[in-house]
Amino acid sequence: MSGTNGILERKAQIFSIQKYNVYDGPGIRTLIFFKGCPLRCKWCANPEGLNRQTQIMMKQDACVHCGKCIEVCPVNIHKFNAELKHFVDRDIDCIGCGKCVEVCPAGALRIMGEEKTISELLEIVKEDRTFYETSGGGVTLGGGEVTMQPEAAASLLQACKMEGIHTAIETCGYVKKEKLLMIAEFVDLFLFDIKQFDSEKHSKWTGVRNEMILDNLQELLHRRKNVQVRMPLLKGVNDDKESIDGVIELLTPYKDDNNFHGIDLLPYHKMGVGKYNQLDMEYPIKEDPSLSDEDLSRIESWLVDKDFPVKVIRH
């Protein structure tokens, strides 16, 4: 890889790396989660990926309030309240030194957000090359939203491609087109979210309108990039016939193209709810928006009736 040292030493802000994933792209995959997201989906399962800065997650029911973290923190982010109960001062930025995690006797603390070079990440990805080769797998970049770090994402994807490793990204599509196309040069498969077809409703539930998102999706399909559409489904958010019909109308011109890889339906789950408490955040959804199997079959039938390849993905 002579001549690529600049690319390999570029840095990315990462909050998690998951090996042996079988849900996010073909085969067995390594998932790398990039920090930062322009959306604020009310059902987000990875709140620790929303902000770019390093954060501390604290299991409040595990903390023994010993004060050891207070003693070692160089920025005074750990404090006691009037009742001598430990809390994290969210107005102070964590520098990610990890000293508090090292001294915590209860294992109540975790640092979310770590700067890694592309070369470091590439070495982690390459560790499981045998699994990729035997299963048709590879690497998937997610988040957060990977396109918020476009140069780092493109560099890592390019490095993986040079190693012959299949590449995929999960994206909400809310990114300037030129940055998306820069990344797209090194992407074998896009896992592209459609959260809501109607832009006003999209704004209500995610904080942004969706015109740029849908335009980017069509641009990728028009350029014959491999795209698999993913639709998170929640009762009262996007499970109505009108919302699904809008998606059908949008995708019908592409559904017979070889680069369109169908639609995955992703039922709502509660796996991320506990993280909000650890970040001192309030979970925005109060009611349970889960769909029944009957609801999911009904939505699936609307797409199948229009000859769309569709799967319900249950984690």
C-alpha cells in the first residue's frame, strides 16, 4: 500500500466495533460504528452515536458512589450531589482518558467515542478475513451516521477495497450529494433507510425533512449503485397504507433493476432504551409502537402485491 500512508493515518471517531454480524449485509461481517448523526429519530437505538464528542455512559444502578472516579478525572466531570450520590456533569466535555473506567470497582462506567486511525481499523477488519471469504461477508460501516465523517469513511472503504474486502454502509442518506458520491466510489452495497415517505411526518419523527434523502437514494439507483432499502417500522409512525404506497411509487421505476436488492422491513425493538438512562437522556417515545406479526404481514403483502422483493428482519 505504498502511497496510501496519508489515507491510513487519517482518523475516525468510533463508538463501537461488532464482529460476526449477520444482519447488515451479506455473509459474516465486521460492523464499525461512526459517531455523530444529523437525525434525531425518536426511536434511535444508538443514542451514544448521536453526538460526535466522547461521552460517558453510567449504569446508575451499578454505581456504588465510592468517589474513585471523582479523584482521578482531570476535567472534573464526575461529581457528588448534596446527598453524596455520584453523577456525571453533562455540561463538561469528556476527554476520553479512561481513568474513571479503570478505577471503577463496580464496572459502572464506559467511554463512548474513541479516535482510531484508518490503519488501526483496517487491521481489526482484516482479522476476520477467513470468515468473509467463506461466507461472502465483509465490512459494514454504520453509526450514528457514517457519512458525517466522509473523508474517514471513504479512506477506510478504499483501504478495504484494496484488500479485496466487500464493503457496505448503513446510511440515512441525509448528506450532501457530492460527499455521498465520494464515498460511493468505494461502496459495494448501500443499506439505505427510508424512515417515512412524507417529508412533514419525517421531520416530526426525525428532526429533518427528507427531500435530500430521497433525492440521494434516486441518484444512487440511477447510477446503478447496489442498494438495499431498509424501512424501520413503528405503529403510528409509518405503518399506514399511504406511507407504504409512497415508497412503492418512488421505487417502482427501479424494482426490476439488477442493482436494486429489495426492501428489508425492520420492526421496532426496545434494545436501545436502557442506554438513554446511562446517558442521562429521556427516551422520546412513551407508548409502545411495536407492530404485531399480523401488522407486519399486512405491510409485507402490500409490497409483495407490487412485485417487490421484501423480507422482515427480526434481530
